[in-house]
Amino acid sequence: MKVENLTYYDNKWNFENESIDNKDDVDLVLLFGNTDYLSSDTNYYALLRKEYLNAKIIGSSSSGNVLGSKLSEHKIVATAISFDKGFIKTNIIDFENNDDLNIVTQKLVENLPDENLKSIFIISDGLNMNGTILAKNVNQIKPNVLITGGLAGDDARFEKTLIIANDEIKDKRIVAIGFYGESLHVSSGCYSGWDEFGAQRMITKSVGNIVYEIDNKPALELYKRYLGEESQNLPSSGLRFPLSIKKDENVNNGTIRTLLAIDEDTQSMTFAGDVPEGYIAKLMKTDIDGLIDGSQLAAKNIIQANDKTALGLVVSCVGRKLVMKDLTDEELEIIEDTVGKNVHLTGFYSYGELSPFSQEVKTCKLHNQTMTLTVIYED
């Protein structure tokens, strides 16, 4: 496997490291960028396609671009991957707001052949897709396959997210990348670093990922009361105070849900995944040390790739980035130190992360406020 990174500025692509002599051998190019730049400048794609004629070019808008052990200062970045023996297959599904998301998400992975399929990486619209439905259905269709990925971001604006699939860029799209070959080894890690605080509440009225009432009171009203002055900056300020939800008190680890949107008329809140009625809910908070420790634990879960060149796909929540601010690079540096500099990191800050919670539990779930890492290498 060979991996090289590029950044787009001054109207051209610039190599951060160039290791692939024959660009026609590149199988996949992953591209992440700021929504405004991806929408307004089409030259970046034409130049990238000219460089990599045979590659699948897949990517999304983001809330921050990961390239190496840094949060890139450039608005658009790309990573090219050339496998020695492995190969990829992709499937692209477009949908509309009135489509049945159960059918849409099942179709996403149905057409990926099972033979020699080692893992699937999914990139989805971050605002129009229910990540809980997505995770549930891809697990149902491919129950024995490691599935990871994330929901596209739009900084902290929550206006529009975009998916890039070869020569098109649009919202309301999901893409699955299947990684194939006996030579491939894939492992993943996931951790949060957030803690519950405050009173325990009950979700008393919700539909899917929209919460209308908590403790029989308007959900948004109660949430604003907790946030105080921070409520003036909703929904972005809600990224600093996600919800922990669990079915009952006997569940050890709650599921974290990130706020995506608010509706003043209905006093409701829309989250990145389902928040079922009857579930227990608590607010969460964190500090920088907690987030960095969480990233290190996620990286430690990875099966080490020894000294082989590897691809490290990072998907981390925008809420973590907002908390850490200028120390975001420290989170990425601790990951690189843990998995090794031979693992080339690339990825994005997201509106939701897709990953198993641990190596022991293979089922993919939608996470919020987590750092997830997928490492792929060849023997």
C-alpha cells in the first residue's frame, strides 16, 4: 500500500508527501473540505481527476480536515491510496426527504459483494440522514463485516452538508466504500471522554430523532434553562452539552446524542440519531484532558500495523473540536504517537460517527462526540 496527502491552495494541488510514482495505480482518493469552498470552486475536482485518472474520488464537507497529525489549515485536502493487492468497490445512493430511509440505507450495502469483503467505510449526508437508521440497516445486511464511517459536517453552522462521489457533489447522498482482498487487515477504535452531570430526566415525547418533551415539559425550554447564556448560540452551543441516553438504569454505558437543530415553534430538538420515548437522559460535559485521554484509548484499541504503511481514517465529532479549540492538534498527535507514524492519518470532523464501540462488539453503531479510528494495511 502507498499513501500520499495533498492540500488545495493557490488554485492548485500541492503534495504534502508524494510516494506514488504511477498515479494511474491509485484506487481511491478521499477528499474533505469546507462547504463553501467545495460549492464555489469546481477547479479542485478537475485538477484532482487529471492527476488520478483511474481512481474513485469520494469525500464530503467537514467541520475540520484531518491530514497527518494536524487539523489542516487548508480548506480542501485529499489523500490518495494505492493498494498492492487489495481493491475497492463503491455504491452511491441518492435520496429525497420523503423517501423511506430504511429502504435507502439497506440498498447502500446490498450490492457490495461478500467475497473477500474486509470492511465498509460509509460517508453520509450529515443533516438529512438519520444515523441510527443507517447503522441499524447496514448491520442487518452485512452483519459480519466491520463497518465504520461518519456523517458529513458543515463547521458549526448546520446549514448544508455535501457528499462528493466522483464527478458530482450534492446533499441527500450516502456512499459506501467496500475494501476487498485477503491481503487487507482492518481494525477500529472508538472512545468518547464525556461525563454525565445534573439531574436525571425522562424522554416523554419523541419521534425518531426529534425530541418534543422531556419530563412532560417542552424539550427546548428545559434545555435552554440548563444552558443559560449559552442557549443564545443554539444549536452550535449544544455541541458542548450533548445528551447521554439509556434504556434504563441498569445499562452501564449510555449512548451520546448530539444536537443538530432546534425548532422554536414546536420547542423541539433534532439529534443526530434516535432518542426513544421512555429513555433516561442526562446532560454531558467534558474537559480537554478527558477528550485527549479518550482519543488515546481509541487508538490503543487498534491492532498494531507494525512497521507497514497503513491508512488511518479519523472521524471525530465537531463538538470535540469546539471544546479543544487550539489544542485539537494534541488529540491527533496522541493518536499518531499511539499507532505509529507509519499510519497515515486522514479524515474529518463530523456530525456523527459510525463504528463498533469496541473490538469485542463488532456491531456498528451511531456515536456522537466520539473519536473513531479505522486502520487499514496490507501484508
